[in-house]
Amino acid sequence: MQIIIFIASILLPPLGVALKHGLDRDFWINLILTIILFVPGVVHAIYVNFVR
């Protein structure tokens, strides 16, 4: 399951966050970051899913 979340975090960052945390605050932050620019969304998704 971790590899699926990692791949989703790189290709579609909000999906990667939603798979692990649901539609909570982290999802909405990631969605906004991904809409503004793609790279901050990827960095946030990896941070939320694997570091924190």
C-alpha cells in the first residue's frame, strides 16, 4: 500500500494525501498548493505521507 501512496503522491498529490488521511485539512492544503504550482503539492504530499 505504501508504494501506491508514493506513486499517487508524485503523479496526483491530492489523491496521495486523500488515500492516507481522507478529506481533512491536509488534503485541502495540498489541493491548493497543487493548483497554485505542481511541485509544492508534491513536496507537501511526500512530507505529509512519509515524514510526519
